[in-house]
Amino acid sequence: MLSTFGVMGLSDGSSSPSFPAAEPSLSPYNLHEKRSVVPAVSHPDSPSYGNHWSAGDVARKFAPTDETIDTVRSWLISSGISDERIAIGRTKGWIQVDATVEEAERLMNTEYNDVQPHVDFVIPTVHFDTKLTRRSGDSQPARDIGQPGVGISPKTAGTVETLVTELEQCDEYITPICLRALYGLVYVPVATELNSYGIDLIGKEPYMVSIDGGYAQTEYQGFGYNGESDLDLQYGMSLVTGAQTVTLYQTGDMVEVLAISSNFRQVLPSTISLTLSMVPYCTFEGGDDYTQDAMYPDEYPGGTWCAEYAKLGLMGVTVLYSSGDDGVAGNGNYCLNPDGSQTADGMIFNPSFPGTCPYITSVGATMVKPNASVLEPEMACMEVIYSGGGFSNYFAMPEYQKGAVDYYLTNYYPDYPATIWNSTGMSRGFPDIAANGANYVVAIDGQFELVYGTSCSSPVSGAIFTMINDARLAIGKKPIGFINPTIYSTGFAGAFNDITEGTNPGCGTAGYNATAGWDPVTGLGTPNFPKLLERWLILP
């Protein structure tokens, strides 16, 4: 959907308690066209490749109709909200209203069938600080999402007592020199004033853009609070070198983090306002719960959040998401049950979101094989974490990956009953790519720790694509933007290091197998920087 979020505050002088009250998100127009307009600027064979849209272009294309705005405004006025307390958002995608708690409750209890086709959702009836009813009783409350240790976050295997600097030790300790050797990343950026690498997380920052009160906290210590930020910034900044600006998008505060509805409103508008050269935008906190998206009123294929990522692609932004750390299970190692609930003892594969969104690049995890060198092929990560992957239960297979996924299903069809995975051959497969996700040496609160996770893989991949972007900008070309149609194209065959060993266990199974070509464990493979750079520089 459009960036259609807002909150209503209490009227001045009200004796009612403070309450982040309801606000309608208006249904966008032309949203179905994302399936044609995104490939037009993202597929290398398109004559419009690289002709990314401005934020204004996106807002105008998908803005709700005047009929939608007038209908919702009239409904609010007829419900007792005076016109001066109603404001249309800048993109026309949401309406902000000042109301008391009592007025908001009355609105939510009102029959609004006539206006319902014009409203996607209403905040705070859609927010993260409620318990999800479709899960079983042993699940975590949704309010915990974004808190330390919840969601897709890195795992630690303890401290490192000695300083590690040798390539010969990369099977035990990953450092930036190991990653440069694994992926051929030898490059010094030259177009730094045109390029920026964005990271969205909770923690310290080199250059911070505050979103909804985000700040560089120092009062809380420990891996749960600082592990993710230290990991992303240390490796992201090291790999793009000190010459390249790295921007931290800091959301929320230490009490609610990403849970309250005001944060929910703020994240996407700030993201979509990034300039075209600010790619890639890398984030880790995806969550595995399909109800976070599918529960919203959504008549458009692709989902509320996923449509926002499509708009970022139109604007030339590369969005990378970690695919998850629990193999074919969801975050927290939850699997699905036949009734749709999620439990630790479920047996049905639980694909993650937003890794399954067809408008983002999903990143799985690999590792250097035990006793192997960085010159040998990696394998799927099978220490501490397992690379998230599989087939969506919600999103259809995008055209750009049809050939690769069809090849996998034809030649390596999973030997599992159709009742535990989406075997239709018509759903989005993930991840798209992978990168090392094991044994990272990270400095956290005065000591070095070994860190694991696709939270490692995603920022490393983002750094590599940022350098490719730099090379294109330096010769007057456009940012690489949404990369999936390009990396799956025939011109990029062999541009990734194919991973053919390992599995991603979960839900009482061994998971899928890493195979030749694309697979639902490591995608197309790990980046080969020299090959990717060469091919992207050829494109217009």
C-alpha cells in the first residue's frame, strides 16, 4: 500500500488518558500496476532500465482517488469529527484526525461498510503491541517484536580471547579480510558524494537519521541490545571503507522500540523518501509471522508492506532482508499447524516475511567449511543457525525467478508430502542470494564475540552492492535499484558462487538441499564481486 500511516492525538484539554488513537489509511489507486512498472525500470532487457521514479512520481501514481478521500472525510464528519480536526497527509494516502479516546472508540464501533472499500486499515487497530490470536498460547506477544532477542537477530557462541587477523583461520573466525577474500571485494569507492549505504537497526551509528525519537543509546549494555548494531556497522563500514558514508536509520526508543503504532507509521515514509542514490537499504528485522501482513484488509496481490518495497524499487532503492535463521521454520523455530497456528512442535514449513516478498532481495547464510580455506567453495550455514528458505504461502512466484525455480523443482524436487510445504510450483521461492553468516568476530561492549546469523549475511551483501553502485555512479550511470530481475537474468548466469552443499533443517525435517543452480537454501549463491561489477558496468 501507499505510505498511509498516521496517528491521532488527544484534543487539548481532554481529561481522557493519552491514547494513540485511530486513523484511516486510504486505499491506493493503480496498485495492481506495480507488477508491470517495477520490471520496466529493473529488468536489464527493458528499454526503461534504470529510469527510476521520483518520490513525487510514486505518490502521484498510487495516490487514492478524490472519491476515496471525499468518502472517508464525509464519514468522519458525519460521525461527529469537525472538519478543522481532519488533515490529509502529504501523499494523500492517510488522514490524520485529532480526537478524544471516546470519539475514537465510537468511530471504531461504528458500522462503516460504505467506507470500508476506501480504507486499508486503521491505526491503532493495526499495531504490534497485541497478542496474535492465530498463534497458540505458548507464542510470544507481538509487542515483543523489535525487542532484544526477538525476531531475526544474530546469535552469539561466546567470546573470542585472542586477536584474529589471519586468512588461514577463516573457517573458525570471520573478519573483514576473510569476506574480501571470499567474494573478491577489492575496491575503493570514488563516487561517495552520490552514494550512501543505509542500515535500519537499534544501536550506535556513524551518521544517524532519527525516526520517531530514535537515538544512540548507551545506557543498555549486552549482546541483546548492541550485538546487531555493532555487527552491522563494524562490517558494513569496514567493507565499504571509510570513504563511503554509512547512514543509520534509527527507529523508536528503548521502551517500545518498533512496537508502537507511531513507529509503524514512521518507518516506511522515511524509507521511501530516500534519494535514488541511497542504495542499498539493508534491514534485519523481518519477522516470520504471516499474520503481521495477511491480517490487514488487503484486496491487492502482494500485501501491505510488500507493496511499499515495490515503490522503493521504482525509486532505485535496493532493499535486502535476511531470510531467517531457523531453516524451513519461522523465527523462534516455530512451525505451522493445520489450523494455521504456530508452535514449536508444528510440522508444516513456515516461510518468513518479508523474505518472501517478491520486491525485496532475500539473503540466506553460508559458512566456510570446517578445516577449509577461503579459496574453497562454501556450504550452507549449519552451525548455530540454518539459512531460512522455502516457498511462500502467500506470494505468487514472480516472473523473474520462474526459470530458476522451475529448474530446481524439475531436477531436485523435495521429497516431502505436499501437506507440509507449498508444492504448487507457483509460489515465491526464497532466498535470492546468500553470504557468509557464521563465526563473525564482533566487538561488543568491550569484548570480542563470535556471532552467527543471516543478520551477518545481509549487511555484507549490502556493502558489496553499494560498491557496485559506486562504480556505476562514477561513470554517470544510474543506481542498480531493485536487483532481482537483473540477477536472475541470463546475462548474470554464473555471476554468483554456486553453493551445492548443506541443508536448512526445521519442522522435524532436514529441510531443503543446496543444489546446483538456485535452491531454497542459498538462492543463486554468494556474490562474486568482480563478475557482478563487470556485468553491471555493461548495463545502461
